[in-house]
Amino acid sequence: AARGDESAWREVVARYARRVFALARSRVRSPELAEEVTQAVFAKVATTLGSGGYAEVGRFESWLFRIAMNRVRDEARRSSRHATPTDPATLAGLGPAAGVEASQNGAGIDARALGALRGALGELPDADREVIELRHHGQMSFKAMADLLGEPLGTLLARHHRALRKLRAIIEASTSGVDADGFGRSSESTSKGARP
């Protein structure tokens, strides 16, 4: 693809576009904006490859996802300045994300469960959310993630495990009426979906 081979470029796009889109979609919430981010990532990759700016000093996948994560972070920062609070009912009403496939038995993902998951992901610290998103939205191997993030594989595995535990605790707390930090919610704050 770096030498202008059009079929190689099509292969790059076919192999990575869906994963980059899923990663972007998990952070920006809007399919249109996720598509813009995906296009910007591939435009940057094409420009860098075309100008000879890519030196094969590691895995191509790690390099591409580093570009994607940087672009997603930039967009998240930009949009957070203009973000409006979203109540849990609205989050629950969001349909499944593009790229999320139905389970093997043909049933789709419950919109309420998906809303709870999105809300819980939003409550995680950025570093934890990034590890989960790279693994599950970006479908990256732990080895590729370790290369991308410059961390030892064992450290990354432990971070992923801890992040999943935090995510589970947040989801369980939101369904049980207890905050993830162990404090109960008042009936008034629970009915409004707000935390004390």
C-alpha cells in the first residue's frame, strides 16, 4: 500500500475500517461522527504512506490504531467542550451501535443493557476505558495492544482484568441501587437517575 498499490490499499481498508469505526463509535456516540473519524484516520494513513513517512518500526496495526486513538481522543476532547448531559433513560434508548452483531441465536442486544454498558464505560477512567475499547471494539490482540501502548504484556493483561472488574462493579451498582463506591442512593436521586 505504501508503494501506491491500489489492491493493497483496499486490503488495508477492508481489514481495519470496521474495527477503527467500532472504536470511534464507542467514544463519539454518533455514527456520522464515527464515520468522519474513520475517514480522517485512513486519510492520515494514506498521506503518511504516500509520502514515505511510515517506517516499519513495529507492527502496522499498532501504528494505525495509535493514529485512530489519537484522533478519537482529539474528537472526544473537542466534543466534551460542547457535551450536554444525558440521562440514563436516553442512554437506554440508544440502539445498538453499528458493527455490533447479533448473538448467535439471532437475538439482538437489549437496548437497555447496551445503554447501561455505555453509561458504565463513560464512568471508567480514560486509561481503563481505552484498554477495554482497544480489546473489544478494536478487536486487538493483547500483544498488539502492548506494542501500541508501550507496556509489558503482563501489565496490560492485569490492567484489562482490573478494568473489567471496575466495569462490572459500575453496572452492578447501577442495577442494584448502590453506587460503585458502596454508598446507597436515596430514593429521590434514584428516581431521577442522579447520584447523591
